[in-house]
Amino acid sequence: MIRKVVCYVDTRTGTAPFLRKALRYLFPDHWSFLLGEIALYAFIVLVATGVYLTFFFVDSRQDVVYHGPYAPLQGQHMSEAYRSVLDISMTVKAGLLIRQTHHWAANVFLAAVILHLFRVFFTGAYRKPRELTWLIGVTMLMLALLEAYIGYSMVDDLMSGMGLVIGYAVGLSIPFVGANLMGWLFHGPFPGGAVLIPRLYIAHVLIFPVLIAVLLTLHLVLVALRHHSQFRGRRQTERTVIGIPLYPGQTPRSLGLMLSVAGVLFLLGGLVQINPIWLWGPFHTYISTNGAQPDWYLGWLIGGLRLMPGFDVTIGHYTLIPGPFWGGALFPLVVFGFLYFWPYVERKLTGDVAFHNLLDRPRDNPRRTGIGVGMVTWVFLVFVAGSSDRVQVLFGLSYTGQIWFYRVAVLVLPVVAGLVAAWVCRQLVRGEQIEEDRRRAETEGRLELASRFDQA
Amino acid sequence: MGKARDAFLSGVVLLLGRRRTPPQPDAHLLPPAPKHTRAETVAIALLFIAALCAAAFPVVYFVGSIPAKTQYLGLSIGLALLFLAAALIVAAQSVIPTEELAHAYPPDEHEEDEEYVARLVEESGKGFTRRGLFKLGLVSAGGALGVAALVPAVSFGPLGVEEFYGTPWRKGRRLVDENDVPLRADDIDEKALYTAFPEGADKEEQGSAVVVVRLPRSSLKLSGQVEGYDADGIVAYSKLCTHAGCAISLYRAPLFAPEEPRPALVCPCHYSTFDPADGGSVTFGPAGRRLPMLPLAIDGKGELRARGNFDGPVGPSWWGVRERRPSP
């Protein structure tokens, strides 16, 4: 039977030699190599659940009155879009499960992507010949952030609208073209025209997913063409890759991981509430609520907006660069600029143009680790600052006091954290050397002792 | 009937009967599998548990009397997937042979092939005598086509910014609440925040909503352009924050005295704070300019009316926005 299938496939496609090679493709084994895989599987769950949701979502801002089963909203004016998501959550059987699983999958996807990025950065996996893989990965992270943001913006609940207007204001603040660009995209000033939600919708379900899927494919093809990198080992060298073959070793393991990711996501979707949009109510431009927080992966941007003191560049009565530009546009631009250019900056700094199939351990490269820890600290502090209003509510710490603390901390702590990380790396390496020397000395001593004993 | 039973029985025998290993060729591709019959049993059990969990899904879905469907559906499909995953991982660890192999990395480069491709491309262009001109033509055609392809996108929306200055407020327009009931000056109490709209206008438009508060007349510090914009201590400002455009829905009447002795309008998005007594000036937070103020009057019936438009553009700023703009 198996022979027949293989024979059929080979005679029709001529791919048996390729299959033979592909099935024996090697996967080096390390837990941190699974992070990217988790992201891939979360993406698959996102697509599957997302397709289901498209059959129920209505991309319209048409004003309707709610008459559904959720009593607190009955009789309220809202957009058809928001009503359709209420219906998905309340009246479509299994609708809420799929919607919550979709939202959880988005969170897990971004978390896995970011951890994967950390892994690749701190082990130097982006070095030649894998720079393109890195650039594509960073681009996918940017697209994924936008895709997630658009996803919860098009629901048109109160949180969506508040997030959307902030995004609009950040877009508006872009020098020279901001207002023209936003007026063009939204079809007029906020809240824009009737076309806005259809535009968000098509971007969310077609344009961005297709872009991500294409880049994802390219990312994986590039990985496979150059083969996986690996940590140095007794047998692992720059020329020899050691690993478990795709078949039979890796296949059940990877499938198991995929099913685990999907299983956990469905459990979360079924058991742990996320974004209960019926509690937020419909969005109107003149309504907002206190204590609103974006999804965590955009927390660094709200933090940037809150931390930046009011500073508009003005000439006379004309504003040139409005304040939201610094925290909302320039800050992420700097972070992504760093990610895009870092491989080339590092190459310039070290003059290292060699091929690297072996990974560094973070301690092996104190400078890279220090700079990376500094960057992570910087973004993380801004992220934490974004939730200082909740900290005030929970712990009673003054909001203004916290903001002033963070304004100083984001300038000081990244440098401190970076220096400490680099120092720790050097100490670890030194410790290893001492250990090594001791072992060598002990061996030599033992040998010498033995030879003296012999002489005696 | 008998045939069906025979087929069923032979199927059961085939499924349950331990397969006799077929004669194998001497050279194996794979190392011998670890011999864990227990693990195989566990994997099979896990598969059937997964099947049971998944089978619960349609039951929960269709049986109307089962409550909390989202939770049970999630449990069913989630556990089914996890048990399936567990079965595969058990099989991978203890039934399927796992090899650790060594392969050579692909060569860093293929110099001969690189040379071949480069020469191929070079030689293909040998026939051109005016290469520069041909390239210019290519670039022109490609560029012009690219521009032409992008032009339809202009239809997306207006490129001008004139619309951004527009608001529905005009001289004499009444202030109404969310239910279109006119606001009466006598009903405006101190230490309370009211939201008002221009009568008959689209409430969703950015320039529509205003916040209305009453302050002691002695505390007002309205000077310059906004001098006299209040009506008997009642002041109105655009409800949209000049920072990022969220609605200003928090009013800190002096509850925080003595730490924060002055009333303040606060935006909950990034906590820009504005002083309603001082023409909406920024006292804290990231906002870069003060709130646009709406001049008010009280008409003969005691209702609030606008005496003109805002003294500045509403909502978030953009490149080149005029901070002060005379009312139309």
C-alpha cells in the first residue's frame, strides 16, 4: 500500500529523490528552537478560527439597535459590526469558543514570536548566512502587531474605538504627510467614513494574513536551504549538523507540539475569558472609559505615549510635530530600526564576515548580550509605565510620581542593566575558565604524582 | 448478513491481532526501535481517550439541556487535541526509532555555478549597442506603469486637510444632551461634568461633542482670545483630547484637595490634564496644546447657545495645524 502511494506520487511528480532528502532533513535539538514552531502553530490556529469567524462578522458601521439576548445592551444604538460580534459571542453556538480561541491564539502567537526573536538575537543566529531570515522575521513581527491591532479595532466596541483613535492620532502626527495620510485611509477625519470598517476588515482577513503567510513560507524555506544553526558540541561543528531527522524522529514530536499548542489554545478559549466585548459597550467618539489597557503587545506604545512629556514642535501658532509622534511613532521606529540594522551594525563593529552555523551562548558575546538586555529593559520599562494607572488603583502609588520615576528610569536603567548583563557574562566565562584550569591542573597533578610514585 | 458478520469479525481480528512481523531485508534503514510494549499500549489508550473527548463535542453542541456550552466545548476539543498530542509524543519517545544523525552543512557557496549564472546574464545582453538608452527606456516604462498602477488608490479618500478644521458649531446653535434635550443653564451644577452636542448635528463628528462645567466665576482666569467665553461661570470645551483624540470623560472636581486643589478635566487614555478655569490649559500629561474653547451664551429661555465656533482646531494635532483659528 505504502509502496503504491509512493510509486504513484513519484511517477506523477518525480519527487522521490527530493522526498528522500527532505524526510532526512536534520533538526538540531534544543528547547529554545521550539519557540518559532509554537508561533507557526498558533498562526495555523489563527487562520482556522479566523476563517470561521469571517462567516459571521459583518463589516459595517451601519447604525442598528440591539435586540439580542444580552439585556444590558438592549435598545442601544451600535454599529452592525459590533452587533455581529455580540451575536458571535451570544447566539452563535460555539461562536464564543472560536472567538476567544482566536484572541488567545493572537496573544500566544505574538508572545512566541517575541521569545523566538530573543532566542535568535541572544544566540547570534541572525549572522551570515541567515540575515535575510532575520529581516523577514522582524518584518513579520511588525505585520503581526498591526494585524492584531486591526483585528480588535474592527470589532467597534468601546475599547476598539479608543485604540483606533489613538492610532489615528499617532498617524496624524507623522511629519508632513500625517493628516493627508490619515484622511486618505479613514476617508476623512476620525471617525472616518462608512468605508473604514470594510477597509479594516479586508486588511485583517486578506491583506495582512497573506503577507504574513508569504513571508512565513519564505522564512521557513530560507531556514531549510541553509539548514538549522546549532549550539557547539562535541560533534557539532561549523561544518557538521547533528540532529533528529524530519522522519521518523521529528514528525511525531512536531505534530505533538502542534496539537498541544492547539489544545491549550482551545482550553483557554473555552475556559478563560478574554476581551468580553459585551461589557465594553458600543463605541462613540464622545465616550471613553478609565482604566482601559490595550492588549499586552501594544502596551509599550501606550507607555511611550504616556511617558512622553507634552512636547509639540511649534512655530508661532503652527504646530509642526505633535506630541504623539515621539512615543507612538518614533519610539517603535527606533526599536524596529535597531532590529533591522543590528546584524549590520554588529558586523561593522566586529569586522566578522565569516559563516556561522554554530550559535553563541549569550555569555559568549558580552557586548551583544549587554546591548540586547539594555534594549529589552528600555522597552520593558516603557511597557510597565503603560500600566501605571492600574498600579495606582491597585497599590495606591501616585500616578504622577510613577510617571516621573519612569521618565528618569528609562534613561538610566537600560544602561545599568546592559552593563550588569555584560559583567555577568564575563564573570560566567571567567568562572568556566577557572573551572577548566582547575580540572586541567588536577589532571596534570595526578599524572605527575603517579609518575613520581612510579619513579619511587 | 453472514458476509457482513464475517467481514466485521475479520476486521476485528485484523485490528486487534498482533501483527506478525513480515520478513525484513537484512539491511535496516533505521536502528531497532526501543522495545516498550507498555508505551505502545499507553499510546493506543491515549488515542482512544482523545477520540472520546472529541466525540463529546457534537454531544455538547446538540444536546440543548447542557449548560455552559463554551466551557464544555472548549474542554472537549482542547483535551482531545492534548491527548492526541500525548499519544504522538509517547510514540515518538518509546515506539518510533529516534536517530541522531550527522550531516554536512550545505557548501557556503557554489563558485562555479555563481560564475555560470553571472556570465549567462552578461552574455544575454551582448546584442545591445545602446545599452544605456535601453535601460533608461526600461526604467521609464516601469516607473510610469508603477505610477499609473498606484493612481487609482488616490480614490481611497480626500488628500486635503481642510475638512479637519470643520465643526458643526455656529453662532446661535443650541447645546443639547445625548437625547437632544436642550441644556438649561440653571440645570448645570458645579462639580459635575456634562456632555453636549450642537442641536441637529451628527454626534459622532469629531467637532461635535463638548464638555460643559460650571465654575465659581471668581475662579475663572479667561484672558486673551477666550476672554468672556463663559456664560455666567459655565464653560464649554471640545470633548476630544488634543493629544490623541480620546474623549475627556473624567472631571476631577476638587476632591483631591489640598494635593490637587483645582478642578481638572482628564483624558483617561494617557492622563492629559486640562484646567477648565484657565481656558483649558494643559497642567499635566502629554497633551501639547490647550483644549479648544466654545464661547457660550444664555438665551432668553435660559438655554445654552454657542456664540460662535471653537477658538482652535479640535482633536489631535497634525503637521501645520494652526493652533488659533478665527471662528467662521
